[in-house]
Amino acid sequence: MPTETPTPTITDTQREQFRREGYFILERAIPEEHLGILRDSCDRLIALMHEEMDRQGTDHIHISHRGKRYHIAKKYAEPPRLSEYVFSPLMAEVCRATIGETAYLFYDQYVVKAAEQGIKFSWHQDSGYLGFPHRPYVTVWAAVDDMSEENGTAYVLPFSTVGIRTLVEHVRDEESGDRVGYFGGEPGVSAIVPAGSLVVFSSLSFHRSGANQTERMRRAYVTQYSPEPIRKPNSEDLMHLGVPFLRDGQRVRTS
């Protein structure tokens, strides 16, 4: 049976920073057992992505590029034990500190930049990929490897820096497939953090990542949780996922 380790306490200062600036960082928060699961799951899903590219006769699926960048989404239930992390006490603590006592898994994805090949990801709000009004959700960006400027870590723009905390229109970059919502010169706050750390930010926070210029692959795993199911406009159909996670602050799913 998997063992649960003590969950890091999110401080009042971090809660207030999320409310005021749209993000906070937790260093070395992920238990070693779960970090191992994240790494094994990533390897498995990249192999499956290559099989699908081969089947389609392409090196590019959506915004994944073979040998350069991978975005592998909504696969939390496929690799063994990955859902233990997705519905862990740690994720419950993050949700309670940011979106409240009710939470649904909205989306999950691996974001991988290959060694000396990973291309950058442009400034955007996660909500910009939906493109319609909704209650903001929380993104939990997990560092599966040590992160640095050289290997393309994430950058976040605090609300007070960019002066925006609402959804803005995004423009699609035809070459990369990215949606871009900020074109200014602010550099953002870089997440220079060790493996096992979390960058937690609002779906309305602008963030980006750089290119991987190192000799090693750079892996991150992203989970997103919403305070209510997000449905397609003028429809009862779910937008992505809507898996119940927290009710009245308690986990209703653990794996």
C-alpha cells in the first residue's frame, strides 16, 4: 500500500500572495514516492505519444513536436498510480488554499522540453485557451526535474506587475500553435526550483517558459482544479474534465 507523508502547510502569507498576485511557490513539496511516479508516468506517456505520431505519419500533434516539446493531456488515469498524486492530500491542500472547499479536476498534462531541442512557450493565461468567461481555476505546475533558466523553467507575471487580473483575448501563433495574450517586456518571476517543487497560479495569471538549452530533458506535470465543472458555452457538455475531488473540504476521491 502507498504511504502518505505529511502535507506541507500553506501559510497565510502564501494564501494572501495568491489572492493579491495570482501565484505562490512551494519548494520540495512533492513526496519522493510521488516524484518517482511522475517520472515513470512521463516516460510511458511519451512512448505512447511517439506510437501515435508514427500511426498518423507525423511529427506534430496539436502543440506537441517530436523530439522538441510534448504536451500530453488528460491521461492521468492511464499510467499506474499517477492518479494517487493527482488526488493526493497535497493537491487537496493547494485547492483549499486557492479555490476553496469544493474542487474538480479540470485538466492535466505533461509539459516536456527535450534536451537541446525544447522550444519556448509564449506568455498566456490558461483561461485564454478556453476563450469564454468562467470562474477562475488553479494551475499546479510540478517540477519533475530541477528547474533553471537554462532548461526552460516557468515564469509568472504577478498581477501587480502586469496590471491585469481578468481574461484577455489571445492570438494564435501559426508556427507554434501557441495562444499569446501578453506582448510586453516584463520578464516575470522565474521558478528556479528543485525537483518536487510546485508553482501554483491562477488561470488568469500570465506565464511562459523558455527553451531548454541543456543536455537533459526538462519535465513538468500540470494539474488544474476548478471550483465547479466548466461546461462548453450554451451546453451541458463538460469542457475537458470534471472529476469531483473535494466536497466541503474533504477528498471524495483519493486515486
